[in-house]
Amino acid sequence: MSHDHSKLIRMASQMAQFFGTQPDRPAPEAVAAHINESWTPRMRQDFVDQIRAGAEADPVVREAAAFVRLPAA
């Protein structure tokens, strides 16, 4: 099943807004941690692929992609 790529970026952006208000952890790391804990491996791969392909996204979301765990190839 393929996920709507813009929806994944939108969900990550909402996380970035929330975690940006939390002082205990850098927002990109917090966004990635939530993605790693809550999203399926396919969703994580689709999200990172879209960021790498240049999808328009909040800078926090772009930075978070570097911390997202990808499924083994």
C-alpha cells in the first residue's frame, strides 16, 4: 500500500510545530523519534524518499529525516 506523500510531510510538519514548543529535546530529534515509534517501515521510507527528492517541507522536518530509521534493504 502506498501512502499519500503529501500527507506524510503534512503529518511530520504538525509534529514539528508541536515539538518546537517543547524545550526538553531538539525538535528534529523529537519528530524523528515519534516517526520511528509510530510509523510503519514503509511510511518511514516513503517520507525519507520524498525529502531526499526535494519535497517542500519545514526545515525541522527536513532535518528530522536524517534521524529516521529506515528498513533494511
